[in-house]
Amino acid sequence: MKIRIFEAFAGYGSQSIALQRLKEDFPGFDYEVAGFSEIDRFAVLAYYAARDTSLHGQSIDRLNLKKYEPSPELLAKYRNFGDITKIEWAEVPDFDLFTYSFPCQDISTAGKQRGFDEGIGSRSSLLWECARAIEVKRPKFLLMENVKALTFKKHKDNFKRWRDTLEALGYSNYWAILNAKNFGVPQNRERVFMVSIWGGAKLRISAAFRYYNTEVNPRSRGKCG
């Protein structure tokens, strides 16, 4: 059985790259990319370049994205559905895992703190577009990532509202603040991660979060559909 993934706000596709590493480490595991959503031209090109086997072994310093053209095979295998506000989700192939590292610029303490109230037109408010995707496709698993400031006083009410939205759709949410330094990365970088599971499945997510904790939070249980 393959896990089918859709990557929203994909960047160069780090989530499916992580699945590829899992596949290499665990031969019984497999995955397939149902599609991704990205509007930045160079991020899209980087997404394809990272999966272009003809480039493997070459120095990234020599890759000129301005001249790079993905093959028709790559474009067909990894379809970019573009602007998340314009996607007709009923036309997107079904998927099991939806990942959404939505824009952090209006949440981060390094930005102007516009916030992500629904409908205000900030980049971070694009989070609410994910509800359309989730409501139509009902993937089994959701994976969110964003900056730690998501949990700060200015933004915590909207974060709670988002969790409530997912609960109303039948998801149980597990979230924690994790630090990259605890995962073999030479960087002191804290991020909020949230796993949401449709239908109330009981997995040991909280225990895993505690093991790698920066700050761990109790499960928010959604309604079972």
C-alpha cells in the first residue's frame, strides 16, 4: 500500500523528500505524490530539480534554475496545481496525507505581525484555504508546520480556531513545539508541528512528541466521523 501525499505551500517539497528517505530506510514503505501547490517560480523549479535523477551527483552550485527545464515525465509525475485559492479540489486525485507549511511571514516575530485572521488577505491567512481542501478530500492524516510564534498571545486564538475547525471536520489534533537540534540538525530552531488524524485513530503521537519535546501539549480530540 502506498501513502499518497499532497503538499500545499510545497516549496521544494521537503515533506515528500522525507517520505523518500523513509522508503530508503524501510523497504516495506512506499508513497506517491498526488500533487503539490506552489506559486513561486524558482521553488517550483527546485521541486522538480530535487527529483530529477539526471542531476543526482552534480554540485548544486552548478545548477542554474533560470535555465533548468523539467522533463515532461517529471511534470506528469509531480503535478503542480498552482495557486491554492484557485484549486478545484474535486478534480485533484485523492490523497492520504495533506501537508501544509503555510506562510509564516505574518506570524513570525521577524515580520510585521499582520496575523492570519480569515479573509484579511495576508499571506499567512492562506491557511484558511486549506479547510476547503480538507473538507472535500478528507485525507486520513494532516501535517502542519509553522513558527513558534503561532502559539504566542497575538496568534494563539486563531491557532485554537483552526484546531476547532479541524475537530468539527472529525480530526483529532496532536501538536508540540520541536527543536531541530534534537533531530541531528546543527541548528537551534523551534517550530510548531501538528499531526491531525481523521476518525479518532489512536496513535502514539503524544508520546513521540514528549520524547523530542521543547514544549508538549495535550491532545485535542476531535469528533469522530
